[in-house]
Amino acid sequence: MSVACCVPFVECVSCLACLRWVWKKLLYTSGRESETWGVATAAEFEPVPRLCRYILSVYEDDLRNPIWAPPGGYGMDPDCVLLKKDYGNTNGQVSPYMVYLDHENADIVLAIRGLDLAKESDFLLLLDNRLGQTTYDGGYVHNGLLKAAEYVLQQESSTLTELVEKYPDYTLTFAGHSLGAGVVTLLTMLAVKNRESLGHIERRRIRCFAIAPARCISLNLAVRYADVISSVVLQDDFLPRTTVALENAFKTLACSNGTSLFFDSLPCLLCVTCLKDTWTLERKMLQDPRRLYAPGRLYHIIVRKPFRCKKILPVVKTAVPVDGRFEHVVVSWNATKDHAIICILRESQSALETMAEREEMMGIPVEQRMQRQASVKKDHMEEHRAAMERAAALDVPHAYTSSSSSSSSSYGTFHESSQS
């Protein structure tokens, strides 16, 4: 067969392969990722909408005269806001945050808002990273987010220590959205590793809720810290699935003095990400020790069925997955809308109310509910242990050191147990 005859044949095969990829990609839906996960309970999901309101309140200049408050308000006492810092106070080191003392829920909350499209400092923070640039606690982390977390801990360690010692029965909760979610993830890890700087607080009193987080820590850290860090993802949200380096994702926006270029280029970026990740074998993904992931235990809020316009009663699935950890961008009109904090607040509140109604209809006595909560905690511990064993079985290069080797790995180990 001549070369001239082979060229059309190769072109046809290539076109058919591309069409098959496009068809499979269009059929890929977000529910496929969490279809085997367990269903979350109202008790474990209760903090999510409340913390979303606290994060949203950081956007306000005056909490006594709010502008962006959702229906029903923020559900917080402005007098219990111990400190609130804006961009002028943080010197561009981190996005605005606040410390709130929640007496009703026995909680000390540090909440950090998300990315401001008009602030260059936020983009510089995201740009401050290269793949494999920074190691921490035996894994890889986002360099800029780690620096921001270190800044917050340095600035507020004395305040948090005073509160932790004054209220020994209160939990210390770090909560953030988008960019802030990545910062609180690293801040939680810093707090766990440096508990002596926070009044020797017990690990069980520390927790983190990363709302719509960026992929900011390597797989071994994502699994090992799943007992204290939880990620919340609404349906098709693109950011927890965007594996492309964040400096590439936001470079066009940082270079432009507006948002139009970013939103024009975002669909192309997501398409390139889809192509790259679809043709990358999952085994190869998991074998890369520098690949970053959404942190901790995952909560996936499902509010739509595939190829249906009408919404369904929201369902919240949860797991500590190792394989299929939001690996593929979903081609959806809602990929960016589902990232908005106000949408996550609305859907998480609706999901919590639905779960509470179902449990009330079942007529479960209070004593049995307490027993069920204890059972859920036990199941989560067992699931966490199984996830660490699965991660260790992947045999990622440089992921851990064999017992016969005296040299320590720069990547750390999956076998390190969580000292709960």
C-alpha cells in the first residue's frame, strides 16, 4: 500500500478516535465519581452551611449593616467577631479573614474568603508555585498557599492560643472557600504539626472545612489528614478537578487588568485539561508523587441528574477515596456556577434540611441517633484506615522508605498513622 493511500486511512482512524473521546467526555457526569460512596448524615454535615455563612460574612465591610447577607442573615453575633482583617491589614500576604467565637456551637472559627478578581495579590499568591517546588510533612504542597498559611499562623497564634486555653471544650475550626480553602488546608496541617504553639491543643479538637478547594496537597497528605480536613464540592465545580498548574490557570487573568480575558480563555483551558487528563492513564496519575489533590475527606453535593434540567432533592455523598479523586473536569454549563460560595451555601442548606426531614420522618429516638453518630464516627475511622492502606499499596515511587533502608524518603510515607 502506497503512502498516499495510508494518509487518508490514518486520518479517518484519528477522527474516529477523537469523536469517540468527545462522545465519552460528553457522557461523563459528576455523579459517576461518587456513585459508590456512602451517604452523609445530617449530624456530620451540619457545620457546612453555617461555615459557608461565616465565610460569606468576611466579604462584608460592616456586619451590622450587611449588603450580601442571604435570607435569614448570617446567623452570627457581630459582637463575637474578635478580629476581622482586610487586604490593607494583611499586606497582600493572604486574602481577608476573621476570627469568630461561636458560643452556640462551642466553636472557635477562623474563616478565610475566596479569590478577589480585582486583587493582584491573590493571583500572585496562586502564581507562587511550581510542580514539586515545596515539600512539607513528607509530601508536596502548593508553595504560595503554604506561605499564606504560615503568615496567618504567625499573626494569630497568640489569639488562638488564648481562646483554646480559655475555652477547653470548644473546637478549633478553620474554614475557607476557593483560594481560602487552600490556605486553611495548609493552616490546619501547620496547626496539627505545631500544636504546642496553640496551647498544646488535642488533634481531635482541630478540624477544617475546605469549601470548593483548589488541589493543593499530594495524595499521601490528602489521605493522612482526612480525619481533620474535609472538602465540600458542589456537583460540577471545576476547581477541585482542575489538575493543570494554578499558575497556568490564572496567568492570563494576572496579566490582564480585567476579567474578560480570563472568562474568554477559561473554556479553552478546561478543554485542554480535559484532553490531557482523559489521555493520561489513572495508574500514571496515582504514580506521580508530585500530583496535587483536593484535601481530606470529600463531601459531594449532588443536585442534578445527568441530562435533566429539573433539580432533584439534594444528596450528599462522602468518602475518603484514593482512586478517582475528582480526576476529570466535567463538561457542564454549571462548572463555574457551582464554584460560587452563595450557590454552595444555598444547596448545602437545602441538603441539610432534606437530610433532617428524612431522619425526622423515620422517627429515630434521640438515644438511637447518638448511637448512630458514634457508629458513623467508627465507620469513618475504618474508612480512613482502609484508604491509607490502599494508598500504601499503590507503591508510588519515593512515597515511602522500606524498613530495610536507613535513609528517609523526601516524600514521606503513607504508613504514618494519624495520632488522633
